[in-house]
Amino acid sequence: MEAELHLDLPLYIATPLVMLCLALGAYMSAAETAITGASAPRMHRLAQQGNQRAALVNALLERKDEAVSAVLLGNSVMNILSASLTTAVLTAIFGAAGVVYATLAIGVLVVIFAEVMPKTWALLRADRVALMLAPSIFFTLLILGPMARGVAAISRLFLRMMSVRPDQTNAAAEQNELLRGAIEMHGGGRGDTDAPAEKAMLRSVLDLGDRTVGDVMTHRASVVLIDGDDPTESIVTQALAAPYTRIPVYRGQPDNIVGVLHAKDLFRAVKAAGGPEAVKIAEVMTPPWFIPQSTVLFAQLQAFRARHEHFAIVVDEYGALRGIITLEDIIEEIVGDIEDEHDAIKRGVVRRDDGSLVSQGDVPIRDLNREFDWHLPEDVAITIAGLVLHEARRIPEVGQTYAFYGFRFEILKREGTRIAELRIMPPAAIQAANA
């Protein structure tokens, strides 16, 4: 009888202790998943709106490594303790076979109730669970934090011994890739017809920090220039014929830009003077703003806003004219082409019935990629003609055909050494033609 009482007493004591350990282990598992899965941008927005728990979650996210280490440490201790208690009790009852029974029993209980269930719950509602458990996680961090830091230090020591550097991370690059991944996942539902356009815009915003004005400027070959030494009447005629309101003015040679003429300012001056004869162009035009072609687009956008200007002259490292860039060029880089009633049809691309396209040589590769969802490289050339020249390594003749990147390019027209027009066969058109 005494032996039976001696065995029953540990069983009654151990059972609630095991259940308590499993419950604490489940809490630790849910806390770990919630902290690692919580959305930092959403928590930041909620904290700005006055949500105190969101502010607490943000504080935990700033110490994520330490917080996760603390709950993992607590989870491991609880699981080990529950296994030890169960083994001790079942061994006392069943002898050596109790080890097997304890392993099976506690294995099933831990996996289902202390790992899978709480982690699944927290994963499905990471933000909500993080807000709910934030105070208790913070309390856990206060208790287990010092021990977790010690364990983390020992872990880093062993990692360094294995030539692993855990502290060398590029957080900015990781955040950028995370944001790009979120953009690619955006609008995955059926019937979301706006998603491709929205994705392209969001990607373009991120690309503003990687691209330069040289990538999107209007090249000097397409820039309308006015000779400041021409008679004022001739300048007025040229300004009326030009499709632009701001026109660079040069003297002597095109590289010597001396000002920018705004058509409205010119016409007001002509009206006020009663005719073009009395107007002096030097008094009407404004000083030019020169920028290097290596200027990053995002920096140029900020400069446009700061100077309250929409027009800049792009020069190379030698000060020679390379082209012009406007605020509209940068906006179009984000939202796509913006055409008004005065814009010429500058797309320069015509679809053909066989799936091929006839393109002008100066069409930017980026425009083609965005329009047709292609993936031609944009880092070797700006225009489609430049890409063909880069791959051909020579000036091609009319009628020559090249194949690269899965596309086929046929030269249709040349103007001097410049590829003026070419035919592009995308992979789908090539497959259809060969079928």
C-alpha cells in the first residue's frame, strides 16, 4: 500500500507539471513565430496611430535576435523539462519500457500541441498574435534575455571558429529585395487586371535609385536646338514649329549652350514689343542648368523639386552636350508614356500579323520590356539599336539578321551608321513561324 501511494503521488504532481510545461512551450512557439512573422511596416503605422502594443512590438522587432533567442531558450527548456518529467514517471511505473512510452507520448504531445498547433495559429495571424503576446514576450525577454545573450555569444564564437561571420549582413540590400519580392507578389488574384501596371510602377520607383539621367534623357540627336545668332523672326518661326515649349539656345556650335528659351516668354516679349524685330533673345532666355549624365534619377527628381525647375541640360565628363532631361521624363519612367495633343506619335513600334514588330532604332529597351513584358538587358545599351550594335560588334548592313537572347533582329533601314529601323521577332513569334 505504501508503494502504491508512493507511486501515485509523483504521478499526480507530474501530470499538471507536464501540462504546464507543454502550455508554456506552446506559448513560446507562438511567440517565436509571431515575432519573426509580424509586419514591421504595419506595426510602424499602428504605432504612429497611437497603438501602444504596436510600439511594444516595434521595440521587440528592433531586438528581434535577442527576443527570438529568449523564447527559443524558454521553449527548449520547457520541452526538455516535460520530457524529463514524463520519463521519470513512466519509468517508475513501467520500468525500462517507460523510456519508450515516454518518448512516444511526449513526442506526440510536443509536436502537435507545443509546436505545430501554436506555430500554425501564429503564422496565420502573425500581426494579431504579436500584438496580443507583446507584453508577455517583453516580460520573457527581461527574464531570459541575459541568458539568451550568453547563449548567442557562445553560438557566434563557434560560428566564427567555422569561418562563418554572422554579423556581416547587408540590411539595406535585404530590405530592397524583400520589397521587390512583395511587389512581385502583389495582385496575384484572378481578374486583377491593374496588377501588371501597378507592379511596373512600383518596380520603377525602386529603380530610380539605380538608374541615371543618361538612361532616360532625350539624346542630342533628337533635341531641337535654336541658334541664338539667327534673326529673331526666324527664332519665332522655329519656336512655333517645335513641339516643345522649352528649347536650348546655342551660339557658334551646338555644344555651346548659352540659355533656354521658353516659347511663352518669347511670344509675350514679341507681343509686348509689337513685333519680333525689337526683341533681344538674350533678354528673354533663361540661364541653362547643366547636370552630368551620371546623375541618379532619384537625386535629379529631388533637385527638380528643390529648384522648382522642369528642364536640365545633360553633359558628359568633358562638358559636351549629351541631351536634355525634363521632369516629365522622370515621371514617365515611373508611370509610362504620357502623351498630350501636341506629342508626335513617338512610340515607334508597329505590330505585324505574324507576331513580329517593326521598331525604330531609337526606341528605348526599357520601354519595350515594360510594354511587352520582355526581359532584354538594359545595362549594355539604352536603345534597341544600341543593343544590336553591342551584340553584333560591327555596323550591320540592311537585310542582315541576328539572333540573341531568344529574339531575332533583322535590319530594315540604316541612316549613315545608325540603325534607323529593324524588325524584332520575339520567341513566341519564332516558335509560331517554325511550327
